[in-house]
Amino acid sequence: MIPDRHDPEGAIAEAAKAYSNWGRWGEDDVLGTLNFLDEAKRREGAALVRRGVSFSLSQSFDMDGPQKGWRRRTNPVHTMLDTGTDAALGNQGFPHGIGGADDVIAMPLQCSTQWDGLGHIFDHGKAWNGRRAEKVVTSDGDLVTGIEHMAPHVAGRGVLLDVGRVVGTDGELPDGFAVTEEHLTATAEAHGVSVGRGDIVVVRTGRLARARRDGWGDYAGGDSPGLSFTTAGWLHRTEIAAIATDTWGFEVRPNEFDGAFQPLHQVAIPNMGLLIGEMWDPDALADDCAHDGVYEYWLTAAPLPITGAVGSPVNPIAVK
């Protein structure tokens, strides 16, 4: 339960202090909770591959995506540079009949399935590990915790928590539904799976399935189920490496405080150092897990090593 809906500032400050990981891995740390994902955890995750079946947990990257321009975010713009027409007309200038096609894409890094990097959110001018935000992220990018540092590390044991199926109706939670620690724990118990140190947790609410059925609507930025602010303690205590959801904003919207905006982000990213994924697509994986009863798998979800970026598109692959 939210102690005082009228005091987001106080609640954020209290949680930030209680669940801070500043200094935990040294003053030069650039990985945050990914430090929990070690070699032993990767071996554990790799051992989960039994059937060899794989699932992409990514939405499509195209112009029919959910973005509507908020914060100048647009859907990807895909343009062809060379085409089969150019080749057929002999316009490419290549010898002995060879031809080809090339293309380019322009997009915000947070417009579809993605990771939020550690430089994405600040708390009162402070970035991850207590650094001054203006010294970390400038017009040249994230000079300290750019997401390229994470690129070799995001692979290990994945765990699906299909809260939509366990708690919701017809596999879906309604907008504004706050997923609490109790919901997460009950879902893990229903699945017969544990959640702990170094895991990459994927939470399915069913919000993406509804958007696919009914249209994007306000999927990007509007009301949505999501994690309650009160899960901050669970996120910290479980020592998970990362967490992702099938929603635009990870946490419940509207947020649980009056006049607040993404308060759980403000605690989890700059203070906890937690890697957060958004707009993932776990539906096909969830169907398979419901069929075979296995909710753990090998997961690889490396961000693109874009130097200085505060987020990155990702195509997570779960293998069972």
C-alpha cells in the first residue's frame, strides 16, 4: 500500500535511501545490478536449454509501431538505398550481373523493444552511483555509463512471470492495475519457479496483447498495468540483474501518487542501478510456458553497443 499518495517526494527519498546500491561495486561501476549476473549464473542459464526451441521477445521495428510523438519519439523510418529495381535497370554499376539491396533506418532508441540504460533517469540531478548528471550525460552522450558497457553481459537465466495469466482475466490485467510484490510472489509460486540473484525477469501483463487486438491507442504513454512503486523493496532484495515488461513504462500508469511521473524509475535506475526493459513481447513464450509448465530458460538480450547511448533497441531471444 502506498503510505501517502500526496507525498511522492518523501516516498521516493525514503525508497532511494533504503534501496540504494551506490558504492556497492565501487565508485567506478558502470554495470549496476548486472554485477549480479556472473559466470556461474550464465552456466545455470545455459543448462536450461533442453528442447532447443527459441522465441524472439521483440516487437517489430517498423512504421506501424506504438509511438505518437511524445517526447519527440517516433516509430522507425525504414528507407531503401538500393533496390531490385536499381539492379534490374543496371543502375548500380556492378560487373557480371551482380546486384544488391541496401537500406537505412532512423529511429529513437526507445521507440520499441528496448533497455533503459543507467544514464536514462536521474534523481535530483544525480545519476547512477551518485555521480552528477551533468557530468555523466552531455550533448556528446553518456560519457560514463553508456550502454555499450553492458553489451557483453546481458545473457543468463531468464524467468517469465505471467502475472496476466495468474492474476488477470483472460490472461490480461486492466489499465491502472498495480502489480505488487504479493502478485509477483504468487505468480512465481503458481509457475513453480524461483526468482533470485542474477536472474533476468520478464513480467507479462497482457497489455501488448490487448494493444494488438484493439489497436495501439494510448499504449505509448497512456494508462497501463505495471509494477507498483511498492515493489522497489522486492526488486532490491531479490538481487535480480534486470527486469522487463510488455508495457511502455514498466510501472503502473497512472502512477500511484498524485502529481507524480514514473517514481519507480527514479528509485530503480539512478539509485538501485537496475536494468529495465520495456515494450518486450513475451506472448509466444508465455503460450509455450503455459503449455509445458517451464517458466525458466536461457535468455540473451544484449543491447547494441552504441557508444554513449542511454538506451538501446534489443531483440531478446529465449531458448528452452
